[in-house]
Amino acid sequence: MTDLKPCPWCGKPPLLQWFTKEKSDPSPSLCLVACDTDRCSVHCHTDAFEKEEEAIAAWNRRKADEH
């Protein structure tokens, strides 16, 4: 697994969260990365992805990386 960058707003480590797409299928199928820190004023998160690597890449992407 690739390391997750800290939250860009509060600096705390984010959480990798899995959840189900449909109630009829109880196995986790979508993944997102989110800042779940109570003191974070933004509580940001990525979109949901089917692959863990995609969620991590989306979280780790920063505006400064796009230059």
C-alpha cells in the first residue's frame, strides 16, 4: 500500500474507508480516503473508487503536483 499524505488542512493522518455499493451485496466494494479528525475545519474526502490505489492516488494528488 502507498503511504497516505496527511490532510492538507489540519496535517493529521487520513483514514482509508471501505463501504458497500449496494445493500444486497454486503461485501465492501468502494473505497475513499477522508480526514476524520474532529479538529479539522474542512473534513475533506476523495470520491469513491473501486480500487484502493485510485483512492490513494486521488488523496495524495496536490495542486502543487500539477505544475
